[in-house]
Amino acid sequence: MSKVAKVEAPYKVLVRDIPLQRTFEVPATDVDAWLRGLPMRDALGRPEGDPEAGHGKAVLELYADGEHVFAVGPFQGHLHVACSRCVEPVKLVIDEQLRVTYMPKHEMPADEDEEDAADGESDGAEVGAGDLDVFPYDGEVVDLEPLFREQFVLAVPYAPLCREDCKGLCPQCGVDRNSTTCECKPPIDPRLAALKGLKLPP
Ligand SMILES: [Zn+2]
Ligand SMILES: [Zn+2]
């Protein structure tokens, strides 16, 4: 895959331009790139470049108080992931009220910096929605990308479902049991088989 150099930095704001209000659009290509690394997506082998990856839009007010920068406003979007049982697409809707603080890096607690490296599988875990979040910035440029990426990553549940009672795929023949019935019989649990053996003396 060729890497196209970014002409602009659509999620970056110069601190000297603050206060301001701005609308930030997150295109599907970015959503796709952010989600591609998620364990769920990899496990299910979703096709790359999913054109329906999602979309997001934030209308943020940014203002500063001393060295702290605040970003407040609604974030709306949606994304598509695969159902954890039948692999059909599931649309997840995001509708959050963002309220985050940007602090100069040197004021941040040490381990909060390494977000990129550390965010592994615990990502769908609870992070109190609407709570005050804190992100680092370098003192001159506020980069909103990690904030937007987090909205999409947190929106993906540990095991997404197309519907509550999705029947999933048949583990033997692979048909989608929501739409097709097959004749497969569930495999016999070896422990049960052993019990049967005991109960049936020759
Ligand atoms: Zn499903
Ligand atoms: Zn089957």
C-alpha cells in the first residue's frame, strides 16, 4: 500500500488561533485506518478498504485557560464492524458530548503519553462517557486525532452483534443460521461420550 503524504493536518489546531469554533469532518478512510488494528477486525478478516468504514463530525469550541486548552462540543458519527457471530456488518452509532482538556506534555502523568503503543485489547472497556478526558499537547499545536480515534475505538463493543439473538454460523458447515437451516448435529462433548461409555457395559 502506498502512503500518500498528508497535504494538511485536518485535526490540528494552532494554540495561537484559539479561541475558535470549528467543524471537523472525519472521513471513512481515516475511520478505516483507525479500526484496522482492532483485534476484532483482524480476527474476522474484514476486507481492507471497507468503503463503509464510517464517518464522524465534531463541532468543537476550543478555548484556553493558561496552558490548558479545552475542547467542548458534540461528536456524531457511525462505523461498521462485523457481527462477532455471523460476520454480517453491524452499524454502530456514536453520539457523544465531548469535553476534554489538553495539557502540556510535561504536566501529564508519565504513562499516559504512550497511548499509541499501549492501546491493546482493553479498548472497548468502560471509560466513563462524558467524563473529563485529558490529552497531552506540545504547547503550540493541539492534535485532535487521538480524541477522534478514541471515539471510534471505544464505540466497538468486545463482541459486536448484528442483533441480540443472532444465531451465528454453523461451526461445522459454516452456513449463516439466521437465514439457512442445516442438518449438522452438534459434536458430542468428549466428556459426555466418556460417560456414555461407562453407562453402556458390553
Ligand atoms: Zn450476526
Ligand atoms: Zn451446518
